[in-house]
Amino acid sequence: MEHQTLTPAYRFLAHGGEMGQLIRQFNWSEHPLGPIDHWPASLRTTLGVLLQSRFPMFIVWGPERICFYNDAFRPSLGSSGKHPMALGKRAEETWTEIWPTVGPLLAQVMAGEGPIYSENQLIPIERNGQFDDVYWTYSYSAIHDESGQIAGVFVACNETTDFKRIEEQKEQLEFALEAAELAAWDLDPVTNRLTGNNRLKTWFALESYDEIDLDQAIAVIAGKDRQRVIEAIQAALQPASGGHYDIEYTLATELPRVVRARGKAYFNEEGNPYRFNGTLQDITDEVRNRIEQQKLMTLVENSVDLMSILELDGKNSYINKAGKQLLGIEDGQDVSTIPISDLHTPEQFAFVSAEIIPSVMTTGRWSGRFEARHCKTGENIPLYNNCLRIDDHETGQPLAVGAVMRDLRPEMAAQQALEESRERYRTLASELDLKVQQRTRELHDSNQELIKTNHELEQFAYIASHDLQEPLRKIQSFAELLQLNLHDVAAAGAYLGKINSSAQRMSELIKSVLNYSRLSHTADRFVETDLNQILANVRLDYELLIGQKQAVIQAATLPVVEGIPLHLGQLFSNLIGNSLKFCTRNPVISVSAEVFSSPEAARQIGLNPLFPYVHLQFKDNGIGFEPEYSERVFTIFQRLNHARTYSGTGIGLALCRKIVENHAGKITAESAPGQGATFHVYLPIRRTHEPPGGLV
């Protein structure tokens, strides 16, 4: 009937509800849109769809963004304020508070950039005189007029605040379960299928399906507990049980886990269960602690020492079996009813009150001898008492005083008998220990000396078989040639010169061997030696050669060490002499020092961790050598270069190693061909624990 009574221009308002009535009553003749019968058909058609829809919708029309909305959208505007004032009003004026959000969306659609869709978008609006946080799911799409141009925006929107709050509550519940480290489950008793959170599926080692068969979950329970769990579930699903479910069991997964399951079954009017849900708590640590506590109590109750707990009110709350026997207390007697003053003489009770208890409460413990009194015989029993303050693990506040007391009577009797024997053997053991230590040191020193001697003998054997025989063979050969050529004066003179050269070479080798051997049996004393002075002396010795080769020696300030000056001078001389010798261009030699006293660093290098050391580095820019020869260069008579090019006996670096080892140090080398060489020398700054007064 309403449709028949309206003129054709107004028929789109038929069945338009409250908003259709308000549009008819609105004075459009004074509005920018003009009278309704002048409106474009596209606007009236769109409004007809909007007004008859039961889904919340609104449109904005034209460049002025004029607002229209249906009855389903009206509640979103509140009971007072925007409705009905929003009808026919510009959108920017209606939603001033959210225009920075919705304005660009409307402009985007009006500009032909396509529709917009968003779910659960938070857009706070003002309604009923206050701002509300409102969540929306909305769609913006273009409305085309008769010419095909975009004339407005059609908005279908639904307020999802309640849904969002349900989601938030669910998230809060999940957070609470997560924070409490609980697994959650929900069983459908009809289908015998359950759902659970991720923790439940992880604990049961189940796939992350939406639903799980109850039998599948029960199969994960340890065999010793499985039947008991099945019976507990069946009992909880009976109305007589009130639906309560509370049980502990073990999960037989790769990592066994003990859990406590708590749940509640819900029944319909017919008494049939329709839901059964609850939580699981991992109590593995709790059960383990419970077992450990049982073990501890078994240990305490079977201990031969008195063990007790004294509460802060001055009453004993626990005395173990051995303690009761020691003090003459009946096995079933309540120890809290026995005043502690009855367990001591007046003097001892005063000592406990004035000394022991205050000390325990202040420092946390007290240990010492005191006496307790037998309740029946009155005997004073000597005890050794270890008292400990028991604190709350969370707050740190004291809870009680624990004590472990040992009966000293057996020890005192045995001590009297043992004292004389102990004194006799104490002296003997001390003497024996000193002798053992002395003999051990002697054996160790002898063994080390034997090792070194054997090594030196091997090297001397090599010398005798090769290096010393080589010049001797030359002398013999040239002597034979001389005898054959006595008639040739020139040839004879040449052979005599070669014999003389070989004899000098042999003399140098013999002197070097003697010098090397003397290092093992030196009688020189270790004294404070200034390495700066040692270096200065070496500079002076090589002054002419340094000038000839235009060498540069760079040196840092060196420390004073305990050493043999003559040997350290030879060490510096050999190393710097090598750097001057094995160089094809102007030599640049640097000598640096770094003091370190780390026992661990010394131990890693192979040094005595009890000594502080200086690390000396002799670095040059000479010809260098292959890295694989870094150890071989210290072997006696080992030469890496031809004697005609670089003179020498091949014993210099062997002497260096001997000197350094005699000083309880270490020497190593690193090099590469054409890259020069660096010799690392580690020398003790002092050979004792305490630094001498003048040593730096």
C-alpha cells in the first residue's frame, strides 16, 4: 500500500523504515541537492537499496559528500548526538573526529582508485557525548551516475566491537594459560574428540590437528597410569561425581613428563555430559622435589646425628629419631611442648640465648661445641653443633633455625687414645715427606739433566761424524795433493793455504763446541741485569759493522731481569749479529719488550707459571727463511745458507737456545723468505715469587 500511495519519484522510499520517513520529511528544497524529484535516478536507486537493507550501510553523495544511512546503521550513531542530524549533512561535519581517517578513503574511491575493504579496523567515534573505541569491518565502493561518472561512495559497514572484545578475551585467556605454563583441553563426550592448545599437543607429541581422538591422547600416557586415567575420566562424566576431575599421571614421551590434570564436566537436564574441559600442569619438578624430599627425610630420620628445627617462637618443631634417643625424649612425644630450657643447664641455656641464636640470626650460621642435658638422667652431653638460619627463598626473611649436632663422647674417648700415637707418627711422617720431596726433586732434576745430556750427546755425535770430520778430511786430502805436487811451488802454496783454512775452520768449530758445552756447567751467579746496558754493549761491539752496512737498530726501554750478564750479552750479540749478517740491503733491526705475569699465558707458552716474564722480540728485514725451518735453526751446526755466501759455524742460534733455557726461558722464531725474521725470547724477570727491591 505504501508503494502505491507514493509518486514515482518517491517510490524508492517505500519500506524505508524510520530513515525513509525522515528523508520524506526533510526540507530538500533548501538543500544543495534540491527537491527529491530532481535527484538523479542513480541516487534514488542506490538509496532504495540502502533503505531496504537490514545490513548497516551509508552513502556519501556528490562533491559535498552528503550523508545518507539506513535504519541498520542508525544505532552506530548513538541514541543522541549525530542522529538524526547526520542526514543530509556533509560527511566532514558529521564525522569531524574521524575525518583524517575516513576522508582519504572516500577521496580515494571518488578518484576512481578502486574499492576498499578492511576487517576489524579500530576507528574511535564520538557518540552519546563520549568517545568510544569502535572496531569496524567495512567496504567502500563507487556509485556511478547516469553519465558513468563517480558521483558518490557506497559504504557497507558492520560494527565488530563485541567480536573483537571476544577475541581479546580469548587472547587474554590464552596469555594467562601461557603465563601459567598450562596446557588446556576441551573434550566432546559425544564424539570422544578433543581440542587443545599448542602446549598440550607438544606435551603429548601429537600432530597439530584441530581435533584429536581421546584414545590417541590416552595412548601417550604411561602404561602404569593409563587405566587409572581412563577410570577417572569415566567417573567425572557421571553426574554423581559433580563432574570433578583431578589426577596426576606420567606422559611416556621422549622426555617423560609428570602432569596434574584438573577439569570439570558439564551436564544437560537429562544428566548427559555435553562438555568436559580443563587444564594440565607440568609438575615434573614438583614430583622430583617431592621424591628428593622423601629421600632427604629418610636420610634425616636414619642419621646417627641429632637434627632439629627451632621455630622463631623459641620452640622445637622437629627432632629426628637419633636426637630423641640422645636427649631421652619418648619417640611419640611432641617436642614442641618441651621448653628448650629443659634441654640445657642454666649456664648453657644462657649461652644459647645470648650467643648462638643472635649469631645465627645475624650471620646465618654458628658452629661450635656446647652441651645439652639428657631429659631423664640429667647427664650433660658434649656436642658439636652446626646451626643454620633457614630463609624464605622468595623474600629472604628468616623462617627457622636448623641444627645438626654430633655426640662428641665417642670421639673424645678415641682422641685420647690416638693422641700419643698421632704425635709419634706426625714427626716420622714429616721427616719422610721431606725426604720424599727432596728425592723427588733430585730425580726430576736428574731426569731432566739426563734428557738434555742425551740430546747434547746426539748433537756431539753428529759433530764428530760430520762437521768436525769435514775440515779434517780436507786437510788429509790437500796434504796428499801437496805431497804429490812438491815440485810445483805454486800448487804447493795453494794446497798449504787450503790446509791452513781447514785447520782454522776446525779450530773455530772446536771453540764453539767448547763454548756450547760450558753453558751446561756454568758457575756464574744470576744477578740483576739491565738489558738496556746489554744492548748498548752489543751496539758498541758491532759499531764498525753497523756503520759499514748503514744499519738502524730501534729499541724500546728494556727491563732489568735476573740473569747471567755474560750469557745474556752473548744472546743479544748472536741475534743482532745474525740480523746484520743475513741482510742484502740496509738492515733495520727492532728490539721490543712486553712484560706479562699471567700464569695461564705462561703455562700455554710452556713457561714456569710462578715467574713473571718479559717477552723480547728481535725483528729484522733480512733474507728470512722457510717457516718449516723455524725449529731447525736452533739445532747445532744446522745451516740454511751456503758457507761461501754467509760465514759462520752454524752454532750461534743453538747457543742462544741454550742460554735462554738456562735462564728458565724459551726462544722461538718465525719468518718467511724475503720477509725478514722475528725471534721471540721469553726471559723471567725474576726467579722468585716476591719481587726484589730494585727490580723493575
